[in-house]
Amino acid sequence: MSDARAPNVIVDQAEYNEVMKRLDRIDEKNEFVSSEIAQRIGKKVGRDIGILYGAVMGLLLFVIYSYVTSIF
């Protein structure tokens, strides 16, 4: 009968900590880039909504002005 066990891996604690620090830095950079992309998309959406609200308000003011001037 053979003894089928999973192999054990022994890692130096200093190497492990160094790798974990590198992974943390990579994760921070990834989160930063993702947040910057989300912020830029938010700015574009906000600008588009602002333009839409401005156009609607301008149209409403024009309609109200046209209606008021036709009464007098």
C-alpha cells in the first residue's frame, strides 16, 4: 500500500511577508485605478445630466415666456 498524502510546503516567513507586501501594493494600485475610472465616468454622467436639465429648463422657460407674451 502506498501512503498518499498531500505534499507539505514550507515557506520562509520573510519571503512570505515580502510577497504579501507586494500583493498589497498591487491591490492598492488596482483599487486606485478602478476608483479613478469610476470617478471619470461619474463626471461624464453628471455633465450629461446637467446638460439635459439645462436644456429642459431652457425649453420650459421658452414655453412659459411664449405663453405669457401671447396673453398680453
